[in-house]
Amino acid sequence: MGAGELDRYQLAGLDYRERGFSRPVEFERTGEGISAILRYETVRIGAEPHLTQDAALAELIQTLHQQGYRQLRTQVSFRNGLYLGSQELWAEYPDPAPPPKPEGLIAKIAGWFRPRRADNANS
């Protein structure tokens, strides 16, 4: 890697089937900026070009979250052409909040028959 090269990251987490994975993130320079790409099994998931690697990586993480990937984290393995190995700390990306579950009439009625918690019993 020469001067001006892009940093390299390792991305780990759980895929949409709850299987663990760890793969390198590829970055590509285009006329419009830098794109982040994850190749996982037979899929290629990419982000739109951004001005910085960090912005491209953030969009890739967001895209993966939208596709059901969870517990995502990254670690820089090369910075400015220098191999860092596992010296850098992992950056973790919180999972998005799950969408609220619609509560229908049957769920409300079933809730009437659930045991009450002790801290709410005197309310």
C-alpha cells in the first residue's frame, strides 16, 4: 500500500439468519467519491459514493442494518499503509430499535391475564 491509499477495515457481526461472520470491507474510489463494499457469500452489498471513507462505511452499516444484520462492529487493519493487525479497538454500531409490534384486540385481552410484576402490584 502506498501513500494516499485507503484504510482497510474488518467488519464482523451477525447476518440476517443470525450467523456470525467476519469479512474485510472493500473501498473503491470513483469519480463521485469513495464507496464501501461488503462481499458476503454470494452477495455484494455496497454504499453510494461519499466524500470520505467514514461516511461510506456509515452508509454501508445502515444498509446492512436495514437488511437484518445485527451486532455490527469494525476494526481498522491498515491505516496510512501500515498494518495494524488487531491493535485497534473495535468500533461497535448499535442495532436499530425494533419496530413497535402492533397490538390487536386479542393481545390486549391476553395481557389482562398475564401475571402482574411485583413492583406494579401495589399501584
